[in-house]
Amino acid sequence: MYRRADPPTGKASVSDTTRRPLPLLTLDNEFFWTSGADGTLRFQRCDSCDAFAHPPAPVCRYCHGDRLTVVPVSGKATLVGFTVSYGFHCPGLSSPYVVAQVAIAEDPRVRLTTNAVECDPDELWLGRGMEVVFAGIEDVWLPLFRPAVDSIEYPAPLPEDDAAVAITPHVRVPFREDKFEDRVVISGIGMSPIGRRLMVSPLSLTIQASHAAIADAGLDLADIDGVASYPGFGDVGGYGEGIDRLDWDQGTMTHVPQVLGQAAHMWSRTSLRPDDVDVAELYDGFTFNCLSWMEALGFCGIGEAAEFLDGGRAIARDGVLPVNTHGGQLSHGRTHGMGLVHEAVSQLRGQAGARQIAGARVGVVSSGGLTPSGVLLLRGDG
């Protein structure tokens, strides 16, 4: 959530910030947005595994530890992505301005979406060393980044894509034959303290309830096996799909969020494999969504969607994987999956008319990318 700052002026520099929206300070994030008061950038770090957490979370997404400490970092980072805006107006920024993403030196899995300042766009390249500089507005200190004075004059290696590494292999065989959700119902009701004046994050109470409810069912986190159970929007460290983050700017720059985990979980619940799919109706609100789903679902390898598309031949109605046989959302509007489900069911019932894919018996349907999103595997009779 954001709030509006008071007006004035500028150029793409540290001082050019006073009209931009400001974050709403909460118990969880106040340390981050006020950290720059003494010129130091700070993040949460897990006391158990030393992984850094961002955005702030009550649980470590890597080891599920719940003891996280706010620690200072160097403010050094690597530029891993940027775009230059010449025409899009943003309050408080004069065109051109640079929207950048940097990976912090202490844990490159943590990314900050920020502005690159005190430089011309031509001075930037992927892998360039950057350093933090703060812009103070009211009670908020925005962390912006400029080229580091001691940065090398050639690109440093870019950090590995966290999510792409985590999902190998991403088309999973069933975890076990007896799925826990067939045997138990997990409820967190009554499993955490209740009180208005506990002075702790409400989300942390939800995490407590989840831990207690899982134990009460005679299970542990390993049994949960990727089932999404996050309590609302936000990165809750291990309680999303266990693979994907919920944030657009964390973990991966190769896929939209919340496709890899959903796909991996779906394949772990069936003996069917990607080669069994006859028709795919994949969310294409943005082209990048559709490409992300193709790779996440294992129809091609990570990074191979462009080659797989092959000028459109592979995904045509007579191709190896007919995709969006009704034209996708270009035809039915942006209904977030409902039209895709309708088309898949029509295909599996043999009722798609001139669009019908001969012998279609297995279909996959996806919706979204980021939260909420999901994927269904459908099978027709016969």
C-alpha cells in the first residue's frame, strides 16, 4: 500500500523524489523504509541458515526458521535488469528515468526494484556494480542506486535464477501414492494466540496456527509437499508453493511468478505426463505469461520456449501442442481463465466445431501468473 507525498520538482536524481507515492509503514516493513536515516541499508536475515529475506516475512522461505534478525548490509549490489522510460509519466520523475533491478551483494537472491540515479542510461549495463543512495521524504528513506565508484568496467557474472534452479526437475513424479490430502483435513482454527495487543505481525500468528495444525494432523512440513496454503497476499516463506515467490521482482527474472510451483505441484498429483496433453489453453493476458506456462509445465525446457514455438507451427491446431485453440483472450476477452476452461471442456467433449482437435482427451488449463494463479489438468471420458 502507498500514500502520496507532498509536491515539487526535479530530474532523475536523488532529490527528484518528493512527488512520488510513498509506502505505508507497518510493523513488518518500518525498519526497511526508515533504515536510510543513518545511511545504512538493512534486511532480515535468518538466524538458522543465514539466508536474507525480502520483502520482510515472519518465516524463512528456505529453512522455515522463524527467528529472523534485522542486519545492516554493505549497500553494494549488481545491476540485473533495467529499462529506460522516455515517455511514461510518473509523479516525481522527469523523463527519461531508469527503473532498475539490483541483486544485493550479501545474498543475490534478494532483489530490489528501484531507480538508477546520478547517471546517464548509456552508463548502465547488466552486471554493473551499483551502490545505494537514499532519498529522504517525510519519515521514509527510499533506497535508490547509482553506479558504484569502484565498480569494474566490465560486467560481473549475473546471479543464478533462484526459481529456475529450484524447479529442476520441475515436472515431478507423484511424491507418494497416498496423498495426504486424501487422508486428512488441516485446519488452523484455534491454533494460535488471540489478542489485539500482542504487538506482533498478524501473519506470524497465521504461521503459528499452520505449524500447530500440521502437527495436530500428525504431519510435518515435508508431508505438505508444495500445497499452497499462504494466508492472503504476501511472501510467507515456505507457505506458498514452496518454490515460487509471490513477488514479481524476487527470485526469478525468467518467468512470471506463481507458474513454476503450481505446475510442479500439479504433475506431482497425477501419473499423466506433458506428452499426454492433447490441447493446452494457457493464460495469455500478457504474451510472457503464456511462454512462462509452456516452460513451467514441461512442454519445453527452461529457456527453450522461443525455439519450441518455431514460428507458431508447434502450437497450431495441427501442431504437436495445440495452444489456445479458440484464439485465447484476444478472442474472448480478459476473463482470467473462464474462457480457457470453456474451450478446454469443449475440446474434450468433442464440441468445438471447426476448432476441434481430433482425438483430444487430455487438456491443461492455466489462469494468471502472480497471485492468484492456478493450473488444471482435465481428462475426457473414453
